[in-house]
Amino acid sequence: MYTASTSTSPFTIRMSLKPNKALFIMSLKNPHVTTRAYPETFTFLKQNFAPVLETKCFNAQHLPFTQEVKDTEIGHLFEHLLLSFLTLHKRAAGEKNTLFRGVTSWDWTKEPFGTFHITIYLDTADQKYVKGALSQSIILTRLLLANHQQRMVN
């Protein structure tokens, strides 16, 4: 199991690789678990990583991710970042088939509030792209949350 966190981080991520999937447990350390609390999310992503806004999203309201991202769980956003960065890494390696699929779930009656389970389905051969995608997703999520904190201070 690979764990990525620091004492100053607004969240922790634990990852484990299984055949044909990567499992992540994200634990937020603050009470703001949706992008509704971060109204600048769409603009931030458009300026810093627009490809994530082009990802397909399967949700109960049938909203495109450009709409869903304005009021979705941070864990769900993190899933889409992982999918986008995995796609970029695989394309950069010259691969043509870059289809990945993910699912985010949570049950705050059984686990602490802010805990998300993210499953990314991928060929075992594609697991070599996971650590790079994870690192970039962590960086971008930290920047988004720090950007919000900075706006609150100013």
C-alpha cells in the first residue's frame, strides 16, 4: 500500500494496486467535502487543467462534468483528475487506447465524514502510469484547496 500525506495537507490518500484496478481511500481533514464550498473550482480547473472538464461523467442527473464539477464531492473530482492524468501519461507514452473508468463511493454512516473510496479500473499493464497521475492529482487538488484558503484570507 502506498500512502501520500503530510501533516499540513488538507487530505490524505492511501492507494493499493490490485489486478486490473487501483484503489484509493481519500480522507479530507476539513468539513468542506463538496465543490459547492469552493465556488472557484470550475474557473480554477479551466485555467490550470482544462482536460479534466472534458471527461465523461455518469451521474444520476445526467449532467456533463462541466456542470457536475460545480457541486460535486471532492473525492469525485479527484477521481476525474486521476482519470485525466492517466490518459495524458498513457498518450505521452505513445499509446492509442486511453480509456479508463472510475467510480467514487462513500458511506459516512460507517466511516468518518469526508472519507471517499475511489476505484480506477485499468489494465494491469497501465499501472505504471498510476503514481505519476496520483502525484499530479494530489498537487492540483492541494492547489485548489489552498487557492480557496488564500481567497478566504484576503
